[in-house]
Amino acid sequence: MTDLPSKAQIRDWIAQHPQETTKREIAKAFGIKGAARIDLKRMLKELEAEGVVLKSRKTFRDPETLPPVSVMQALAPDASGDLYLKPMEWHGQGAEPRILFQPRDGDPALAEGDRLLARLTATPGEEQDYTARMIRRIAQAAGSVVGIYRKEAEGGRILPVEKGSSRDWLVPAGAENGARDGELVEAEPAGPKGRMGLPKARITARLGDPSAPRAVSLIAIHEHGIPDRFPAEVIDEAERMKPVGLKGREDLRHLPLVTIDPTDARDRDDAVLAIPDDDPDNPGGFVLWVAIADVAAYVKPQSDLDREARKRGNSTYFPDRVVPMLPDALSGDLCSLHEAVPRAVIAVRMVIEAEGRKRTHDFHRGLMESRASLPYEEVQRAMDGEVSDRLGPLMETVIRPLYAAYGALTRAREARQPLELDLPERQIVLDEAGEVTSVDFKERLDAHRLIEEFMVLANVCAAETLIAKKTPLLFRVHEEPDPEKLDALRETAQASGLTLAKGQVLQTSHLNRLLKQAEGKDEQELINLSTLRAMTQAYYNPENFGHFGLALRNYAHFTSPIRRYSDLIVHRALIRAHGWGEDGLSEVDVEMLDATAKQISDTERRSMVAERDTTDRYLAAYLSSHVGTEIGGRVSGISRAGAFVKLDGTGADALVPMRAIGDEYFHYDRDSQTLIGGDSGRVIGLGARVLVRLDEAAPISGGLIATLLEVEGDAMAGARTRRPGKPPKRAKGRAAHAGRAKERKVRRRRQ
């Protein structure tokens, strides 16, 4: 008779041989044959009932271990940039095991929430319990759903607020999370499709009344996954901070530095000063100071504050709120350069010539004290002759020298020829209740341009210093436009009677000449928008590819560390390069530079989209009272869906669907970016002056739908009499054939 092993022996063998756990393999290991297999089966059942082993299909394993091949979910990278995985099934009594993912060349990049099938290797004695290699990715992370909940007999539905989304989500009974009918909710996908093929969702958060004015930005925050609450440990760390003193710093409090910001600014991270240079070798030159809040003194590498700041990447700005990168204890207090308060800074001293060319520069880690916190408008009024009482004593020593230095920098800018787009920035004005009272366009003052020029030069200095000192950093990169986009811009220019040179290395001066040609003409806004669309998206990178738009070879963001993580990295690099302390760029920071560059480039784009969506929703709310009225505008885009029209007064973009363009069918010509009438051969192109009737304005989604009434003063047949949503008649027979012939004729004429 075969001797049976004890239960302890079976358990130990399973734990030591996780890849050989079928009943046959266990029997073979212990030499169990014949009728003894029945006893082995009984023992395995007893072990399973006792919870000592876990049966999965035909295999047995220790519940305190994981099978060699398991389904995992990716977690967010840790402070060192390492990616850990979470087992989708863990039945052990102890802590969930730590699983380090080890990617191989060719593996797809994993994001938080992605699921994968992975092969595990136990690593006893190591910091992690297992290492994992990818077999295949099973599913990418499903995004959250934000929408309006509609209660039904059993469960309900979610109507997504995302513009262009036509798919509802089913909420099964029990997955409502207490949501009430009509509430704004956030949900996550939950299982296979339900009735009518609709996907299922589980409500995870109730966001309140969707019609409340301040719900607009809340929708964007949740829709785009922007973190808007700081963890308790991050708040605690920020509130424990004390002001940095003079020790180890240069005393710069004698310098009459001032901050110039928007009237409602909460954080002030840059201060400026200009002094006429008394060096006889630099006649008409200036010594410029730009002092930037020393955030690195408070946000140390791999701290809770640092991890949260890197996760957010940047602050996000909405008309009614700011989602900051740093807690208010830092962003609004210790790191903010408030008037008459000593504040830690990293400052750059720059010497420029009368024509604005930089001669020298050097960096200082110091302590400053702002002489005044000034709004742009007050400074500009003072230079225009309306001097306030507090600015009077500063005019000759501070304000006028700043403008004189700005004049010199302007001359250098004109010689450099950065891209000079003229696109006014919209400003949504809200009342105390959060309702839109007006849509204005921000006035561009010399006071704004002055600060921008000082900041650009300081950013150049930061990049040049770190390159010279061979210190790793993050560059702000803006590559040249794609040739195809340039060709599209060239065609738009030609259709407007303008020219963009071809067959030479593109420079910003060429684009500026095009913009100058359009200045003062009806096509000015169109050409500016088309030029902007031809540009590539700026991003962050440890490698330097230059900044095309600014016409600069070396450029890094240094001047806004309160609201951009990239600038904090550059500050740490400067601290490391100068040997100013232990809070400089760490080796972990250096190892993570590539990952950090991608992370903060992504969060920047996320914020831009969220801010744009919020503006669209506020504009739709503002225009909802104008539904049925006729509004002028210009065609700003053409697609298969129809024409996009930028409306006068607000700059809002309304979609004119194909069904709402005249009393005939229009065909989309991708090459010429035009719509061509099937009957008339009428051509509607970019920049065309139009009159539309606003048919729909949806504040929840931000969508605007309109009907085209006139193009360049010519009425569209049947547009005013047709009901919204009713399609035009289809051309038939000879009329359709004639329409196609005219279309071909128009195309030949445009070639």
C-alpha cells in the first residue's frame, strides 16, 4: 500500500511547485498510484474546505500565493517610476502581495487601470513578492462616464454630457448608489452589454444638480479625471511648512522688485526689476532681474507633496475656480511673493544691450521682499498718464525703467521674429451666483507683453545655464509644422488671395509675412486660426529640439513653479548645477525624466481640453436665451458633418449640420476644404461670411446647432422656411447629373 503524504507535506509541496499543481502532478510527486488516488482526492477536498489550498478548475494552490499565470491590473507609477500590479483575484488572509512589472522591449505602455495576463515569478527575500512579465494586455482602462441619471422601473439610464456622445448607459438595479432622477452622476463601466445592446454602468459618485451654475466646471473636472481634492497627508505636509529664512541664501531684499499680475491673482510666482546699466561699455543697456518663487525649498523630491504635484502636472483654470497643483498653504501663502513679506526665490540677473540682446546672466538663490503687488491695468494706466497714489513714488525708479527695458526687448524680438498670432482670448464673466453675465475679449496691454518678454528671456537663461553645466532638465519643445498642415494653410491663404512662400526652409518670419498680409482684412481671423491649426503641439522632453514658435534654440520653463511641475524640475536642476543644497534634482528625478515629460505633457493637454469644454458649456448657457435668433459669423471649419461657424460677439463655434445647409445636398471636398452644392455647384469655403439661425444650445454638453441662412449676403434657398432638423430634398435624375457635372467643373477650376 502506498504511503500517503500528510496534509502539511501536500501544502508545502504546492507552495514550492506553483506550476505543477494538478491532482495528477501531485500524485506523481508523491508516488501515489491506483486506489490511493481516491484518498489523495479526499485529502485535497479537505484541504480546500479548510481553506489551506484553493482549487481553480483542475489545479490546487496555496491561497497565500498566486498562480504562475494571473490576470493583473496596473497601478499608478510610484515615486521612483516603477509600475506595480494588483492581482484581480486574491484569496489570502494576509496582505495583498506586491508585484513589480518588468516590461520588455516591444511591450505596450501600460496606464493605470489597464488589465493584463502576466507570468509571475516569486522573489522571496526581495522588496516585492513577485515580478511579472506581460503575456498580453487584456483591456485598457475604461474611462469614467459623467452624465444625467434618469430613473426607470428597474435601475435607470445615464445620458452622457460629453459633446457628440449618442450612447446611453444602462444602470442595473442596485448600481444606482442612491442617485436621484435628474442628478449629475459619475459612473464606471460595469460588465457586458444589457438590453438593446447598451453598455452597463455603475454609479460611483453623485455630483448634484446639473443646472447649477457652478456645475459646469465640475462636469469637466470629473469628465477628464482632474484630481480636485488633496489627500490628507499632502495637506498635512503643506501646513507643517515654515517660511524659509536667510540661511544659505543671498539677501536680495534691497532690490525694489515688484509683482505684476491679474487683478484677481491668488498666487504670485514672479517679480521683476529693471535698472539702467551704468557700465560705460553698455550704453543704453539695462540690468534685469527676474525672481521666481523657490518652490523647491518646500516641495522635496519623492515627498507626498512632490508625488501629488507630479500627478497633477499643472494647475487647471476655470472661470469659477482653480484646481491648483499645490495646496493653498503653499500656492497662496509661503510660495507666493506677497507684498512686504520676505520670500525665498531663485533669481536670474540679466544684462541686455540697448537693442535688447542679452550680454550675460547669472543665477542667485536668495530672499526677496516685494515692494508692491500690482495689477496689469493699474500699471498700464500709470504709463498712460493716470498715476495712482501708490504708484507715484515707484514711477521713476521702477515702472518707467521696466517699460524702457521692455522697449529694448521688443527690438530684439522684432529681429528674432517669433510667431505673431493675433487671437484675442475670451473671458467668461460670471456674477456671484455663477451665472454668465457677459463674454468679453481680454485686452492685450503693454503691461502683459512686458512681463511675457521678461519671462521668455529668463526661461532662455535657465536652459542655457543647465546646458552649459551639463545638468539634466526638461526642455519646452515646439517642433516645426507638419508639411501636410502647411500645404493646407497655403491653400487657405491662396483661396483668400494671399501667399505663403513654398520651396524653402520654413521660418516664423514667413508665417508672420502671411499674417501681415491678412491684417485689417476680412480674412484676418481665418488666417490666424488656420496658422494656429498648422502648428504642432508644444510638449516637454529631456532632449532639446528647439522652440519653433518662439524662434529659440534653447528654451525651458522656469518662471511658474507654483502652477507647473516642469518649472519645479528646472528649479531643482539649477540647485543641483550650482550646488545650492540637498533639495536639488535627485537621481530618481533624473531616471524619471522621460516618464515625467510624458506625464506632464499629458496633464497639460488634459487641462487644455477641460478648460475648452468648460468655456463651450458656459457659452452654450449664455446663448441658450438666444435660440431662434439670427447671428452673423464666419465659417471656421469644414467636415463631413457640415460647417463650423465662429459666431460674432462671443467667438463660440456652432455646427451647421449638412441637413441645415440650404435646400440641396452639399458634398464635402476634403482637398479644398469646401462644401459643394449638388444642384447649384455653389461653393462654401473657410472664412466665408455667413448668417445663421441658432436652433439649439445645450449647456450640459456645450453643443450649439444652427441653420445656414446666408453666405456672403446670398440667401440659401428654403433655409428660412424649413423646420430645424428637416433634411433638404435630394437632387434626382437630370438635376442630380447636372449637379455632379457642376461639382466636377468647380473642382477643375480650383486646381
